[in-house]
Amino acid sequence: MLHIINKSPFYTKTVDTVLKFSKKGSPILLIEDATAAAAAGSALCEAKLGNIMRDHPIYVLKEDLEAKGVHKVIEGIKVIDYAGFVELVEKYNTCSWA
């Protein structure tokens, strides 16, 4: 199951909720406001996502990073474009979290 998160981790607990209900190995995709979590430089996000990446691959949408002005992401997070997004959606069932 591909878990798609679009809300900022600074204002919601969506990431924590996803972790409660996702199976180990399920990929997580950060889009829209959730891309803020992928930005390098936040010790809190780096620690939290670093722990999550042990059990889940994390992807972030390049176009949304660019729209937010984010140029560097946390090491280990995979940056994908719209074509990569489509590939993930074709490969997995999806669950969008608001």
C-alpha cells in the first residue's frame, strides 16, 4: 500500500497515524505541504524520518519541492517526478491521508 501524505507534519499528526496503520515496507509519498518534512536542516524531521526510513521507503514529489523552494532533502529520501508518482500508483494500491 502506497501512503500519500499531503499535510504539513508541523500542523498535523498524519505521519504518526500512517505509521500506526501501515505495514513494514509500505512506501510513503510526501506531496504538497508534506514536502516540508523532507527538507534538510530540521533536526526534528531528520530524526523522525530517519527512523521511519528503516522500515519504509520515503518519496517526495520534485515539483512540489520546487514550488516550496526546497533544494536539499534529507539523505535517503527519494525525489521523484510526476512520472515516478504514476509508476508508484500503478505498482501499489493507494491510501491518501489528509
